[in-house]
Amino acid sequence: MHFYDTRRRVGRFLMEVRALSQALLLVELAGHAALLLWGLHMVQSGVQRGFGMRLRHVLGVGLGGRGRAVLAGLAITAALQSSTATALMLGSFAAGAGVALAPALAGMLGANLGTALIVLVLSFPTGFLAPALILGGVVAFRRGAAGRARDLGRVAIGLGLMLTSLHLIGQAMEPVEASPALHQVLGAIAAMPLPNLLVAAVLAWAAHSSVAAMLFIAALAASGAVGAEACIAMVLGANLGSALNPLLAALGEAGPDRARLRVALGNLANRVVGAAIVLALLPQAAALLGSVTALAAAQAHLAFNLGTALLAWPLLGPLARLLQRWVPDRPQAEDAGAARYLDTGALETPPVALANAAREVLRIADAVEAMLAASAAAFQDGNREGPKAAKRLDDVVDRLHRQVQFYLARIPQEILGEEEARRLAEIRAFAVSLEHAGDVLDRDLGGLATKRLRRGLVLPEDIAAELAALHLRLQAQLRLAVAVFMGEDAEAARRLVREKEALREAERLALARMAEAADRTAAEGGAAAGLLLDAVRDLRRIGAHFAMVAHPLLERRGELLPSRLSPEIRLEESLAGGD
């Protein structure tokens, strides 16, 4: 009996050890997968910090045609190693009404091909490069100045960590054949494509990256843990799972713009149709795959995305029209002070988040321009609605300004590159300038107009015409400020500074008219001249707020001294005028 008890205890102990080793294996795999995800995050953050705004510009230029859109989507995704980030950018461009839906869908085809090429390159035995990449990245990160060198160092470290994690996953999977329980589970679902597909889809969705999911699937294939049909089913699942992230982000958007949703739905529909075709032909596809290796899994991934791209290419036009019919734009929100473009799902992608904030600031500029029109109307005889309209519009400006500032504050500062940090500061400063201009229009100019109405003061025709002309001049300056803000137009910036100086001359003339009116006996003429002087001073303050957007650009170009245009620029302008 003692012998049998000892044998039973030893058997129980061995079973516990085996269960513990299997649990440790799962923990080890999870840790290696986490290292893969962290390396991927470092690559993405490094590229976004160093080249985010330039990549967005490249994508915007590429979306001029379908062929260029495919190449642009491929290039941006290869740089960011994330088709989800590219999808956010494409949705942002499509929402701006400057890009048609069909080129945006073509860009997603390129993005899918980009992820497939990344996986193909990383499936080759490149683990020996990991130490050199990490060493070079650390040296560049620690010794490089704050800027591009540190960002490239971050990218190198991330690539090294990704290659290291793939090597570790391969080592950890070696005992799989010796693990009866795990091998039994994998063998049980090997003949069932749908469970494999769902597991891979959940993995890609949770990782927010088809690259990470596919690299893990490639490691499983290299270890012999999955068969040919299971490997192909998991490839399909990874593609479907990664297409869910842009869709869920678009569904979470509260604004009326559904352009992002159409792009995400078109991409998902393309992959669903492709997956259905491959599942119907799964035995034939498995025969074509042949032996199951990491390279074979990557090739299957590339073949799937290439096939879906070829299948969807001639149907992009009809698909775009169908999506626009199924997902029409919502009617414009009745609340003018509600933000439309501040999508919180884009906060982790600075180029997209900054573009969203810039679009919302343009709405503030539109409201300020409407306030200028209302202010001009308030100085016309018999118009009593102008000050009230300006008051309502100022409330809109204030609300939009608060929402933009709060949105910008939520963008993670640690992932901003130098150019992105500068752009964020410019957006914030322009929003503040517009808000201050709105306050002057409401409180000061609105107060003057209200005072005129209470006193029943009738303005002479020349003073009324001058006030109307000055308001129109301010509206033109605001449009110049928008051109500087959106396109860094140097000529528009110079004109803004010159207009600011010209308003000083208008104030001097108004002051002279006030002095001249003081010598007259007509009190009404003196009151009208005084009102003109006060209005011109307020308008000059508004023009100064508009001109603030030009100063950073001109300072970077060396064309602005502390208080005026540099002598060289003035000389060039005087010579041009002389010609």
C-alpha cells in the first residue's frame, strides 16, 4: 500500500508540474507577444514624431488619383506599420470634402498591401539584426539632439525589439509538440476553419495591428503548431480583425460627418468578400500553400491582399456610390456651437488629430467673419438686430474655442514630433486670437452700436461708408489669416502685416477728423466723429489679433523684426512698386 500511495503522489506531482509548465508556456508567449506590440508601438511613435506631418502631406498629394492613392497608402503604411493609422488619415481627408471616396478606398487597398509587405519582410530570418538595431538605436536616442535623430533611434530600437520578440516566440513554441494538452487543443480546432478565423480576428482587433497578429501567426506556423487550412483561416481572421478597428472608431464618432465610416465599411466589405471566397476554396488554397512555414503564412497574407485589391479595383466607383447611398451624411447639427470634427478616436494619431482641430478652428473663423458682417450691419440706420446677432455668434465662438483647446490638451505630448508640436502651438494660438477678436466685436463694437441706437445718433453718409469699408477690410484680412494658417502662405502673411500697419493710418485719420469736428458747433457731428474713432480703434485691435498668425511664419523666414517687416523685404517691395 505504501508503494502505491507513493506512486499516486508522484503521478499527481508530475501532473501538477506539467500543468504548471503549460501555464508558464502561455505566460511566456503572452510576454513575448507584449514585447512585439511594444516594439511596434515604438516604431509607430518614432515615425509619427519625426515624419507625421510630412507623411500626411504625402498622403494628401497621393489622393489626387486612384493609382497614386494605392502607392501613397502603401508607402504610409510601410512607414507607420499600421493600416489603422492610415485608415484614420484617409478618413480625415475624405471628411474634408477635398478627396472623393473612391481614391480613399484605393488608398486603403494600398494600406493593406503595405502591411502584407511588412509581414513578408519580417518573416525572413532577420533575428541576427536585432542586437545591432537596438545598440544603434540606443546610441542615436541618447546622443542625438532632441529631434529627428532621437526619433530614428526610437524606430531602430522598436525594430530590434520586434525581431527579438519573434525569435523568442519561436523558441517558446519549440516545446509545443511535447505538450500533449496544447497540441491536442490546436489539433482539435485545426480542422475547423471558423474557430481559427475568430481567434485570429480577436487577436488582430485586440492588438490594433494586423502586422503583430500576422507575425504571431507566422511564428505558430514556423513551429508546426497549425496546419495549412488552419494557417490560411487565421490569415483571413487577422485581416478581418484589423479592419474592425477603423470601423469601431468611426462608429464612435459623435459628429455628423460619416466619411470615415464609409471608408472603414468599404475596406471591411472588401475583406469580407475576399475571405468568403477563400473559405469556399479552402482545400485548394491549402494545397497551393504546401508546407506550413513562417514565409508561407506571410505569402498567403500578401496573396490575399493582392487578390482583394485586384478584385476591388474595377468596382471602386460603384462601391463608393453604394456606400454614399447607404451611409448618407447626417443633416448639419442645429447647434452651431457643437464641435463636428473633434474625433477622440484620432487622439493617438497626432497628424489626424491636429487636422481635425484645424478644421474646427476654421469653423471659429467662419463665425468671426459672420460677426464682422453683423457688426457692420449694426452701424446702419434702423438695424437693431446686428448687436444681438453678434452676441449669439460670440457665444458660438467661445464654445468652439473651449472645445478645441480641451481637445488639443488631450493629445499625448510625448508622441508629438517637433513639427507636430509647432503645429499644435499654431492651432492653439490662432484659436485664441479668433476668440479675442470675437470678444472685441461683441463687447466693444457691439457696445458702440448699442449706444448709437439708444442715443438715436444718425451717422453721416461718409462716416457710415467708412465704417462699412473698414469692416469689409477686416473680413479680407481674416481670409488672409486663414490662408496663412492652412497653407503657410508667405505672401498672405506679408499682406497681413502691412494691413495691420494700414489700420494705424486709418486711426490717425479718424483722430484728425475728431479734432476737426471739435471745432464745429454741431454736437451731433462731433459725436459721430468720436464714435468713428472708437470703432476704428476697436477694429485695429481685431486686425492685430488676425495678424498674430503671420508672425511665426515670417520669423522663421527671417522676414520679421521685433515690430515690422525687415528692411530687405521693404526694399524689395518698394523696388517692385517703382517698376
